[in-house]
Amino acid sequence: MKAWQLRIRDNDETSLVWADTAGKAKAQFDCDGLGLRSWFTHNLSEDIYSFIDVSATRLPKLDDLENADPKAVIKILVKEYGWESDEINIENIDELDELLS
């Protein structure tokens, strides 16, 4: 399945989902337990944002990896797409096992 980065307009929140189309990806954005269920996810249960506030961008290097080891996916997100958090970034990505234990 195709990998998509979802982003809220005018916000730094991003999430990762897999879907066949951008519309199907965006439809997942306000679901509980979105994407990797990690620090990349965002729950919109308060319905502050609508479907049109969310953009979907393809991440082709993650296609068909929805069942892969989350650590492998995180490494690709950080190294290939520049994702980071307070705990994980390009400088310490090779220490991922220690960071997530």
C-alpha cells in the first residue's frame, strides 16, 4: 500500500498512514491509534480540524512497509524524510534501539 504523510494546515503535527489514495489516507487522520502509534501520531478526537485542513503527501520509500518493524520505518522517516522529535533525530538515529527501550 502507498505511504502518506498527513499534515494539519498551519500546524507542525504530522502523521504517517498507508492507503491506496490521498483521500483514503486523509480519512484516517482523525482515527484513534493512527499510523505507527508513536510520537508521530495525532488524535483529532476534539474535531478542531476538518478533512480539508489535512494535506496528504506521498512517501514512496515507505510503500508496502505498513507491517514492517516500526524501528525500520522510523529510521527511514528520519534519514530520508527529515522527521524528528525531541528524543529522536538524524544525529542519534543509529542509537534507536537504546532510545526506544
